[in-house]
Amino acid sequence: MTPRDDADRPRGARPQPRRTARPAAPRPDADPADGGRPRAPRVPRPGGTGGAGSSGGTGGPRPARAGRNGPWRADPVRPVGRAAALRRNRPGGPRAVRLGAVRPRLRLVGVVLTLVMSVFVVRLLQVQAVDASAYAAKAAVNRWVTHEVTADRGTITDRSGVDLATTVDAFDITADPYLFTPAQAKVKDAPQQAAQLLAPIVGGDATKIAQQLATPKSRYQIIAQQQSPQAWNQIQDLKSTLAAKAAAGQGADVLAGIFDVPHSKRVYPAGDLAAGVVGFVNSQGQGAGGLESMLDKELAGKNGKIRYAQSDGRQVPTAGSQEQPAVPGTDVQLTLDRDIQWAAQSAITQQVQKSKADRGYVIVQDPQTGQVLAMADAPGFDPNDLSHADSAALGNAAVQDAYEPGSVSKLMSMSAIIDTGTATPTTRVTVPGTLPRADRLFHDDVDHGTWYLTLNGVLAKSSNIGTIEATGQLGKTQAQANQVLYSYLRKFGIGQPTGTGFPGETPGILAKPQDWNASQQYTIPFGQGLSVNALQATSVYSTIANGGVRVEPSLIRGTTGPDGRFVPAAAPKKTRVVSQQTARTVSEMLESVVGSEQGTGINARIDGYRVAGKTGTANRVDPTTGRYKGYTSSFFGFAPADKPRVTVSCVIQNPTKGSYFGGDICGPVFKQVMQFALKSLGVAPSGAPAPKLPVTWNPSEPATHDKKAG
């Protein structure tokens, strides 16, 4: 029996094992040409008759065939599939491929999908439930940004409220380097393109800016600070133009990552006026010189903070923001008078240029209050343009220069002599042409024979020799005299800070008397061998003008806090140095310096006002070599002498053209500034004539009861 084709077997039917048929004996009807197989009987087609040209059909019953053990029975007729028929008719055809079971495969796919979905579910739970806060915090790092809000710096004004230093709106130009990466900017050279556009506007270096914009792993870079509103407007116009072109597909928006941070900029409306006092700020907006540095904490205020959400470098309006407001700085009102400051600065600048001097300074002070009305340096600088300023001129030489005062220091020597009762203005002093003391031979500024001067004349003619002789009478010995003089110098404020607290102020140099060398004990009385700053020396003259009471100098009149309340400065310290009578007497002696025809200060006379003053011409110590080179010229005084209202000092260092005497080059400066100050303050002229104290005495006349000083 021929096995059935598996393809014809109904699905789900279980295959049957094949059985091997035993060989059959040759049948009588076998065809030798067909391998001995029996000839198939011809079966007529349904509805037809068999014949020689007809083939048997499959629709009728198969005829019985003879088997080995008897005649074969006819098998039931089964339909034969086309594929099976083809395989039967193809000798030696391949066996049929049997497909695997479907259900195990479906089960495997279901298990795999379940596992994958489980992984997604677990991860989703981790992100949205278990670690939600941690991932939110990580996202907030990039989404939320915090910027510092700089407080407005306090304003510095003169005594009338005129701005000397103030703050205006400005912008810091910042960038987000992430937005300049090729992936974000859509071009490879976005940092270079942006730098070329920004550099001319902010005044920076294109190469440096490009490096900042290409900083890896950075989200914030400061490209330029304190830019004007005009500069930011230019950048905004460029940003708008590039954004429009990028939207139209005509290029890349290489400035999309540029932003502004509202800031402030320090400006000085008066330019170089009082620049040495007011000072300046650095590029960070911090005080770096003068009162800007000294009062930086009060002026700066307290910065605030703002925190907001951003997307692609832009603030998200709907996300809200958190802001800690900045506290503005304190406004400071100075004692300076802008008009008097201008007069002082103009006068000293002109004289320094005319004398081709190294530098010079003028101070104007109210002797009754100690307030400084003007403090001018030349040469100066413009704090608005520090890039072109001379570094040597950035300070305040009036308090930072230590110099030997020379003859203007004789005022203190005469005050000590008068206050101790050692002598009077009319005491006779014999002044030789030279005076040997210690290892030196002393002489006056001009060669002369023997002068017969009163103590008043010694001051009027500025005699060094006469001063040495007079101060020698302060004690029974020279050592005692030195100790007395030292005590008065200290009470006048020499060798110690003035009390202003100005940064970089020098206290001067005044050694203790036991440390004075052989020559110092004779040079210090006339102003050599010690050093002062100009404000110290000015305060000495203000002390005499104020009746012998020293009022600590001050530069600050008061402050106005964020609450708008004005707080006056603390009252200055007052110290009595000499008696009121001594101060009046010395003042009259100073008038002889200016009023007498034999005095050295005739160039300081002012019509209608009594002027008390003193000239000074000292050997100058070169700050570079430490040796004496050149001169320090000066004039100090006050007016009106009968009712002092203003003290003015002038100092010029190392004049190299024309005269170097203090009366010649500083006397006119004093006069110019004093006249302006008296007029500006509305000071009435003197009501009484100056006293006429004798300058000389006649040796042929009998001596009075006054002590003889030399």
C-alpha cells in the first residue's frame, strides 16, 4: 500500500508510522517493462466507454486487484491534492517539510513582551515616584538660573549737594556658551562670528571674546561690564536682525546666546575736580582709591538676588521668579565746596605748570569747624578715564606726601616760646650772619651781617639763626629745650594721623627728642629734620586762627541712608594747644610777615582784609634717591586775621623754572584762592587796621624789660 502524502493529511491528524511491505511474488499481469509492476486496469470515465484512446477516470470505484493471498479489494476513493499529485508524479521528489508547533512560540513572545513592559514600568515608577525630587532638582539646575542684582552705589556730593560721583544705568553683557555650540547655533564658527560683531561695540578683543563663547561646560560668561545703554541697544538691533534672517532661512542667529544684566556704572560729572579726594572705582565697581575706597562698604550697599526659569537662554514668564531686593548704598555729603575746589585746583595747576614743578597741592579749611573746603592736587586725573591717567597722580598728595615743611614750621616754635613765657614779640634777638652749632654752620636764606631783630622780626624775616637762638631758651639745657618743643609739636598734631582716616595718609615723621641727632636739635625748630603732610601743616595754622584750639580736620559732613534720613557726621575732636592770648599774639606776628615791608609774604596781601601767614622754602628730599635735591616752596595763612574764617595753604614740590621761594610762587596762589573763598563765603572785610609790631631794634637804644633771646 502506497503511503499517503503528508500534505493531503488533514491538519491536526497524527502522522502514522510507515510499514515496510514484504516483497510480493510476480503477478501474472505484471508488465516486465515497468519493473514487474501490475498493469493498471483501465477504468472508464463516468458517462463514457473505455477504449484504446481513453484514460481511466477517478470518479468510479477502483477495480479489485489480485493480491498475494488472493484478489485485492478496491480501496475507497480519496481526493488527491495537486501538490501531492505533483510529488507522486515526480520520481525521487523531496520529502515534505513539517512546521513546528505555534503555541510554544506564542508563549515565548508573550513572556518576552511582559518582561520588557515590566522594565519600562519599573523605570517609570523610579523616575516619577521614587526619585522624582532628585530628577526635578537636576532639571532645575539647568532650567533655573540665579543672578546677582547689584545695589545702586551711593552718591558722593559736595556740601551743597552737587554730585561729584554718582551712578547711572549700565549693562553687563553676558553669554551662554552652550548656545554657541554647533548643535545649538547650527554653524561651526558661531563663537568667532559673534565675537567679530561684539568686539567693536563693547571695546573688547575679538579673540578673547571668542574663547569665552567657546568655553566648554559653561552656561555663563561675562563678555563686558558696565556698558552704556547705547551699546546694549546696538547689540539688541543686531540680535533682532539676525533672528529675523534665521527665521527666513537666510543664516544663523549667532547672537541668540547674548544677554544683558542690568547693572550700574560709576561716573564723575565734575571730571578731575576733587578726584584725589573722591577717588575712583575699579572695573568691578568697588572702591579703589580715595573716599570711594575708604567708604566702600557704606557706598556699596547690599546686593540682592533674582532667580527665574529659562529656556534656550530666555526667561519663562509663566514660571514666575524669586527676588531678594538689593539695598542701595548710603549717600555721602562732603565738606568740600565745589566752587572753592575749582578755584584752588585751577590756581595750583597753573602754577605747577608755570614753575615746571613735580607737583603741588592747595588746601582750604574752615578753622572753626575743621571742615576741609577744598583739597586740590596737580597734576590730577580724570576718574572717568583711568586708562589715560598717570599712575603717579592717582593718589591724594595733600595727605600722602611726607615732606620737610621748612619755615612754615616756625609758627609752632614761636607759639611754644610765647606760650611758655620765654619771650614776647618785642624781645630783642641778635642774629649773626652765621651760627656754628654741633657739626654744622647755620645761615639764613640770604647772606647778611648781624641783624638786630625782635622776636616778631625773626618770624617776619624768617631767620633760621634767630629761631635757633630763641628756641634754645625754652629750657635750661638744650635737652630740656628739645623736650619742650617736642611736646608742642605733638600737641599741634605732628607725627600722628590727622583724624580723617583717609587711605594712604602719612602721619609724617617726628622722632622723639632723645633720638634727635646733633644737628636735628637745631634744624627741627625751623622745619628741617621732621616731615609732615600738607593737611597736618594746614591744621597748625587753623589752630592759631581758632584761638589756640585744634579741631580735628574732617572731609565728611554727613550721610543719607536708604531711608532718606540725613545723619550729620560726628563732632570732631577738639584739643587746646596754646592759650587764646598766645594764639592772638602769634596771629599778630604772622600779620607782620605779610603786612611789613620787611616781611617775606607781601605777595599774599589782599585789599580790605588783614592776612596772617608764613612763607616756607625748604630743602627737599628726593623720594627716589633719599637725598636732598631741589626745594619745597610753600605759603600758609588765614584771613581775616582779626576774625579768621578761612585757612589756605599752598605747597609746590621741586619748582625748576623761575623763583623757588615760597613767597614768590605760593604767595600769589594763596592770594588768588583766598580772595575767591572770602567772596564765595560772603566774608566781610576787616574792620580794624593791623597792629604794627616792630621788626628790628636799634642797638644804640636802651633795652626794655623784655628778655634778650640771643
